[in-house]
Amino acid sequence: MVNVFENTTDVKVNVLLNLENFTGIDETALKEEAIRISAGVCESFIKQGIPTGFCTNGVSTATGKQVFVKQGCGSNHISSIRHSLSEINENKILFKGIQLKDFCDNNFCVIISQNVNREFISAFADFDKAYFIVPYDINGEKPEVPFKNTFLWEVQP
């Protein structure tokens, strides 16, 4: 008999969004793009039937607490993640981006960070169950890729 109600894959994903600002300049557009990318990544995994969770160091404007959605699947789960993403106060964070590592739970992770610094790179340097999505602009020059599994998104000036 075929199981049509339960997900049968062993793969689970956590999408982690780091909103920590390392530069000290206003990066509102960059944060908004990171939130948009997070939504697309979550939706893509969920549509493939992969249980997906979401976590950020950002704060919910509705609750004042951390934005966190447990792993799940289905269209209701996509709606739940989108709703949580829409409530993020991008100017307030609860903890440093390196602490997002605690939410990986030995699952596959996609880490989206608006920028990275040496401390962030060091914290994740030996983490092999993760893919990173980070921006680049720096006058059109691509930065050195800090992680082996890194995708760059081009930022429009």
C-alpha cells in the first residue's frame, strides 16, 4: 500500500535567516531581499514534499519574540512561513547570527545571510550540512566565497 498522507523522505531542511548587520549602515533593501529569498527557498522545498522549518534571529512585530516555524509540509505550512516572514522587524535582532547554528539540529540547512564577517565564517567553517546564500556587489566584484557550498546573489546598487 502506498503512503499518501505522510511524507516518506528522510531529508528535512531548516532555512535560517541571519539579519545581523555587520557593517553599521542601513541595509533595509538587502534585508528585504534576504526575506524574499527565504520565502522562495522554503516554498521550493515544501513543494517537493520536504519537511521545512524556518528560523531567524529577527523579531516578530506582532509578538516581539523570535520568528520560528517548526518543520512541516503542505500549502498551509507555506502560508504559515510567509505570514511569519511578513511579520519580521528587520531592524531588531535577538542574537548574533552565529547562534543560528544551534537550530540546524543535524538536518540539512540553507543559511541566508545579508552579509558575513570573520566570526560568522569561523562559526560555520566546518559545517558540511549547509548551503549558504550571501549577497555581493562590492563594485561589481565577486567576493571570495567563504564556504564550499555558497551561492551568491547579485545586489543591485
